[in-house]
Amino acid sequence: MPAHSKRCPRLRPFHHHHALGLAALSLATCAQATPAFDSESPWMLGDWGGKRTELSRQGYDFKLDAVVEVGSNLHGGYDHDEATRYADQFALGAHMDLQKIFDWHDAEFQVTLTNRNGDNISNDRVGDPRVGTISSSQEVWGRGNITRLTDLWYQQKFFDQKLSVKVGRFNEGEDFNTFPCDFQNLALCGSQVGNWGGGIWYNWPVGQWAMRVKYQLTHELFVQVGAFEQNPSNLENDNAFKLSGSGTQGAVLPVELVWSPNVNDLPGEYRLGYYYSTADSTDVYKDSRGRYAALSGENYASSSSKHGLWLTLRQQVTSQASDNSRGLSLFANGTLHDKKTNMIDNYVALGATYTGPFDARPKDDLGLAVGRIHVNPAYRKNTHLLNQANEVSGYNDPAFLPVQDTEYNAELYYGVHVANWLTVRPNLQFIRHPGGVNQVDDALVAGLKIQSSF
């Protein structure tokens, strides 16, 4: 069989697509000399005449990934005028196996740059601009239309790879509360703690100084702890390449237990975790004397910490004709947050994906999920009090601050596996009570998510 037609094995379903460069390690050996645009190649540009495979053998793997998301409001929402919004992200990563390069045993290095562009249909059509939506119909939008340094880390393993220490600049969701990002709606994609964690837990593409220590207890079970710089200045556009620790307010300390069993020879992953922030935070509605700050005019009370929990369950439950790369997988996501200091007190999502629904399309996938995001009653009460203090009571008054309660997000997608380097996922999203505001009409959004690797 010619080298360019050599078939590559399918990656495990539970692959985190932001771990740039790591997928290339498993694919490089089977992609020798694949030409550009070969559907069996993991890269659109092929193997560069065998150069990529040669570099991988020497310890160097490079990856350029792109995510494009389009959203169009079909019905409902705050503004019924139909519009289409475009957002994208490009991520350039280099992964280095330092054992191959320098003979440093079980050592590796990663650097990743990301660039985001575009706009979000949720901002000016789906949600009331006075409060916006809680989730987002285009998850790749956000954190500025800029290029930033996302990863710059070194990892060393010890004791036959049972102990792993990772240090440098990276984000919490890269290691903790990880979850795939095939859905386009933010409430169903990626690490959910960062979406509702009150602005202290920064997911992709933001990087910060951090350390993660992981220990493999058994083949299926590991525990990990981390310490991440809590520094809001890392979110600023002018600090996209900031390396100093100026502006640090404290640390986010996550701990997580991860169990990855095979149930009936089918893969699963179960994550239970807790986070604690050492930085000062602000009470959502009381002042330092225990009175309603919105009415007293005093500053909101300070709290010395912030904390929360998460639980993520994923399990493949069927296979297709003994082919474990095809079949039904179920998942559940949930988070709990500190009611004293956090806008969101709890979140839950349930969903299912099916890979290879048709024999003629064994690598296509289908997904359906729904998420519920609940606003803390204390936060809601504070909004009522602010409106009372401002002497506004009608929703149509421009000075009125809409009261937020619960937002629901649902999505159905079909993923067309065009090539190993290209997946196109048209989707349909339904948002009930956008922004948790009952006065905003339920919205129907058509989406398109394109994931490619160059």
C-alpha cells in the first residue's frame, strides 16, 4: 500500500481538542509522506514530504488548528432583526519531547499562541444588552480579538511516570474539569467551572503562571492538585504576552480525582473536583454591617475566599458491531458555587453523542444536550434593590436593570467528518429566557462550527 494511502487509527473519543501538539504525537507515525488535502492525513497540508514525521521522530511536533463558528438568530431573542455573526480562533502550537532532543528523561515542553477574531450573535440579538446572555451561542468568541500567549509550560514525570509535575503558563481548564468542545454553545463545551466561576477561573485562551502535580494511583485512577495565579490583568488586551506577576490578587487552588474505567470494554471518565480561591472577593448584596449595600450606599462586604465544586461524568455505553470507535456516549456536567460571592450558584447539563450513526459515514457524529444555569437568589435580590434605589420599576425603562433567574441552553448538531483534518458541524440551538430574563423571548439560533488542523 502506498504511504500516502496508509490509514490512521481513530483517536479515543475522549480527546480534549485544545491539547495542541499532543494529538500529533499519536498520528505522526502513520502519516508518513501524506500529500496535502489527503483525507486520511491528520493535517490539511500533509506531511511536508515526510518532514513532519522526521521532525516528530526527533522530538518536534507542530500544529496549527482553526475553529470557525457562525451564528444566526432565526427567531426570538431580544432583537428580532435577523443577523449573522462570525467568530474564529487560530492556535499555533509546538510540542517538544525533551527526552528525544536533550535526553532529559520523561520531560516535555509546550508553547501555544492563539488568535481570536469576530463577534457573537448573543451580544446584540439574543440577549438584552443591559445584562447580556449567561451562556454564549458562539463559544470561541471572547477574551479579546487579539493574539495571546496561551501555553508556555514544562512537564517532568517521575517514578515510572506515576508522578507528573507541570509548571509554567497555562489555564485551569487544560488540566482540571476538562471536557470536549464539540458543541458550539458555551454551556455545553469545555471546562464549565470557568464559565460560572465568578471571573477567577480562566479557561482557554488565557494563560497564567501555574503548577499542577498529578499522581497516578492506579491504571484507571489519578489525583491532581494545582495552584494558579489569580490575576485579572491577564485578561487585558495589552497583557496578552505578559510574563510578570504584577496585579496578582491571590491563587486558585483546585484538587481533582479522576477515574477512567473501561465498562464492558468501553471508555469512560469521571471527574470530581473542588476549587478554593485565596483572593478577596465581594459579597453579592450585603455591606460590611450586614445591611443591603444597594440601599445603604456603603461598599459591598469583602470576603476572604471563594470556592466551588464540580462533577463531570462521561461514559460510552454502546459500540457498533464490536467497533468501539462507533457508538453512543452519555455525559452529565454539574457545578456548585459559593452563594455569598458568586452570581451563578449552580449549573447542570445532560447530553449524548453518537459516533458513526451510519455505516457509510463511520466517523460522523451526532450530539444533543441541554444545560441549565441558575442565578444565585441573593444576586437576584440585589438587582431588585438596585432598581428600588434608582426608583425604576418598569422593564422598558432604559435605566431598569433586568432581573436574572434561570437560563436554559439546548443544542442539536451533526458533525460531518470531511477528512481527518476537517469536521463541519451544523447545529441548531434553543435558548430559553436568554440572560435568565423572563421578559426576553426564547431564541432559536442556527450555528455552524468548523474544526480543522493544518
